[in-house]
Amino acid sequence: MTAALLEQYRERLRTELDRVVDFWLKYSHDKEHGGYFNCLGKDGKVYDELKYVWLQGRQVWMYSRLYRTMERFHRPEILEAAKSGAAFLQKFARVQASGGPGKCAFCLTRDGRTVKVQRTIFSECFYVMAMDELSRITQDKEMQADAESMMDRLIFWVQTDSSDLGRPQLPGDPPINSMAVPMMLLCLVDQLTEGRTDVAEKYKDLSGWCVERILQHIQRDGKAILENVTLNGKELPGCQGRLQNPGHALEAGWFLLQYALKKGDVHLQKTAVDKFMEIPFHTGWDKQHGGLFYFLDVDGHCPTQLEWNMKLWWPHCEALIAYLMAYGHSREPVLLDRFKQIYNYTFTHVRDAFQRLFIWGKVLSV
């Protein structure tokens, strides 16, 4: 019965993935300027020509990963689409600074002019993912070096000196440990080190640092995952300190599980599931209407994020990945039950969002 059900899920996900890839191949490519349109209606019409660098990077990564790892996507048009997006990024994504190439832009015009630069690291993160994944297909050593060079800059910003990010350190706003940062760097280490022992050696200490920083977010005697903590792992005061982000916690959970499985760390495997999956699922699931809330306050106050009670597609995507990965490893029935619950909600409420969910997601074993 379980095998038949899993095969049913697999076939549904295969169908959706094929449908979504075809949609983005057909409608998102800018044949005049290169890169991809990000703002598409259900009919494929472009309703805004702005190009967001992190989305450009993720689309290059997705095309490249599909082409490299799944036989049915090993098609010339997919590889050419990935190359086109990468060329656009390499030409326009970086914003020139007085000391040379600076940060990546957050947003570009259709023809590549910078619109906005954020004071975060995430455009750069997806640039690294894109260049590294495509370089594995093309065997382009310069592109691989470009990815590693950007990664080294990210590490410098995070661990040594963040001044190049453009965010002044104000006396009333001390540095914090935001879970998104070590979580994303751990994801990048996994990307860069796959099959490359020399690169794995280079970043081995960073992996441990990321895991340590992520685990600091287990708070309230192990009963809560908080989004922000102090640099030494203590709870912060106020709304910032009480903030929970169930989607982020679940995403961190499968990042940790993936890392722990590779390392053979049984204790960390258990922590990944028990703390970073089960806790945010139980606290984040809307028991009246179903679905995962976007944000929550650990003490039950109204979060300051006005969109806190929205049910976005991406937390459900991360939850699907997390619980399917956890079940695939342990075969614990309760983990499959969680997957079923999230799956049923997702396909009855946010299926149209799968136009984005699968093209940006990581469910690649289908």
C-alpha cells in the first residue's frame, strides 16, 4: 500500500514538474536581451519586465541541475536556456564599486541596468549556485572559479567584515545570528563540494561553523526554533527575538539532515527531524484551516510582519522536501503522514503556485 501510494505521488510530481518546466521554457525567456522574465501571468504574459537576480540565478541552477541529473531533461534547449541566463548574470549582475566588482544587484531592468541593491548576501548566494551548477556541465573552469570567488567574498562579509554590504553598524542595533545566513551558506557548501575533494577540504571548517550557528536557534529548552538570536546563541528581546518562521526552520531541517547523513552523524540526524521539522510543523500548522503560517510569535503575540498569517507556496515546498527526505531515510510512518498532510493541502490550495514551486524547488528525485 505504501509503495503504491508513493508511486502515485511520484507520478503526480513528475507530471507537474514537466508541466512547469515547459511553461517557463515557453514564456520566460527574453530572446532580445537575454535572461528571464520573472513576472508572468497564468497565461504566460509578462506583466513586469524587471529581472530579479536571485530568481535569474535559481532558474539557471534549475535548468542546469535538471539537465545534469535527469535524463528526460537532457535536452539542448534546456542547456542553451541555462547558458543564456548565466551570460546575462555574468554581464550585468555585479554592481561596480570603487575597489572593483562589488555586490550583486537585487533587481535589474530588462536590458540589465541596476535598479536596486539590497544590503544582504542572497543575490550573491544564488549567483554562486548558478555558476557552479552550470560549470559542472560545461566544464568551464573560469565559471567554477567565478563561483568560488564569490563564495569567498560571501564568507568574508559574514565572518570578517560586513561593511561592503552597505549596512552601517548602528549602536542600538547589535549584530545578530539570523538563521537564513548560516543556513544558506551550508547549502552553498553542499553545492560547491559535490564530487570535489579539494573544494570540500577548503570549506570543511565552514560547514561546522554553519551547523553550530543553526543549532543556536533551538531555544526555550528545546521547544522552539527562533529566527533570530544573539551571536552567542541567546534569545533576543522583543518581537525580533520572539519571531518564528516555520518555512525557514523546515528548510534548515532538511539542510541539516542532508549534511548529517553525509557525515554519518546520527545525533544530528535526530535533531534535524525532531527540532527543525517536528517543532515548526506543530507550531506553524493552522489547525483550523490547514497550511503553514508565514510567521509566528513564540509567545502568541501578533507578529509585526503584516503578512504573518498568509499561506505562501514556499514553506509548503520546503516541508514536502523535508518530510519526504526524512521518511526516505528512516521509514518512520509518522513522517510519511506529515508528508501526506502537507501534500494534500498544497495540491488543493496552492497548485497554481506550482508554476513557481517546482521551477524554484528542489524536489529533483521525481
